[in-house]
Amino acid sequence: GNSVTQMEGPVTLSEEAFLTINCTYTATGYPSLFWYVQYPGEGLQLLLKATKADDKGSNKGFEATYRKETTSFHLEKGSVQVSDSAVYFCALSDQGEIIFGKGTRLHILP
Amino acid sequence: DVKVTQSSRYLVKRTGEKVFLECVQDMDHENMFWYRQDPGLGLRLIYFSYDVKMKEKGDIPEGYSVSREKKERFSLILESASTNQTSMYLCASSSLGAGGYDEQYFGPGTRLTVT
């Protein structure tokens, strides 16, 4: 069946550090992949997505590349800011099913 | 600006009460979803709907029911609230994309406390 595994948090970094949040998936078909972000007290919002292998999604300085060979969709940002503190969810959509990872809480220290 | 709205941000109910959570989207999406979010458990799908009057059980439907009488509105009903239903409830909507469902748009959430 389909599944999403993302690294457990919390992740604590200093401002301007490099960020990687790992996400791997299993899927029976050809899924679309997503990263969502949830700021305190709010619902989830789409951060970026990729719909086929080798696609790179990007937004607000965040990037993730759909790697079919390693079944991964790792989230990266070159220089994080305090305002990036939030919970990040990796998700896939495949053949009528949507699966979310459990979320990774990110703390950025000034 | 696209929007999913939920009727309440915070709700406190007593055990045994019937509770209605309302969700409205303005994007003409076919698909709507109800999730609950609990610490350490992530998002869990309660019910979803792919068309008016259609509904499908998600992973944890027990103790819940839903209603979709109009395309833009999807209601979650707790028939007899219990303390283990204290949680954050998130509504979402989406259209269909290449891999199935396209990106989901979420409401701000309703934090329900059952005492």
C-alpha cells in the first residue's frame, strides 16, 4: 500500500542555517508529492508540489525534487529564518488516496 | 483569494451532546475532506466526499457522520460527543489532478474540547 515516512522532530536550527527535512514514500502507482506547512494556530497550506519524476517544486526559498529511484521528496532551504518555524508535512496523492506524514516541527533560533 | 472556512475556531461541548462542524469552500471543488489532528498522530482522515450527497469512510469514521447537501458545504457530525473526540478538526477541499487528488486547501481548523 501507499505510505509516507518523514523524519521526526523537533528540528532546531539557528537562523541562516541550511535545512533538510527527509521524506520517503511507497506507492503502487505514480503519485503526486506535496509539502504542506502549518504555522501556529492555522490550518495547513501548500508549500510546494511535484507531479512526476525529476520535477522540482519550489516556493519561498524551499525546494524539493521528486526522486523516483530513491522514492524520496526531501525538503531543503539554503538559509532559514525565524519565520520558517512551523510544522512541515510531506504528503502523496495516488489513485484516489491521500497520505500524510506525521509532520516535522521546526524551530529556528535567532 | 481562495478560501475554506470553518464555522468555529474553538468549541467546548459536554459529553453526550450532538456537535455540528460546518465547512464551506468557494472554489467549486468536487472533493471535500474532514481530518482530525492529534499530537504525535499527524492527520487522520475521518470522512471524505467526492460529490454532493456522496460520502466515503476514511481511516477513523467511528463516532462520526457527515452530510453534503450542497457542493460548497461539508458538515461533520458527532452524534454523541465523547472526551476522546477532543481534538483539532481540519476541513479541506481539492479538485482532481494528474496523480489523483490535486493540492488540498485547508480551513483554519476547529479546536473542539469535550468535557
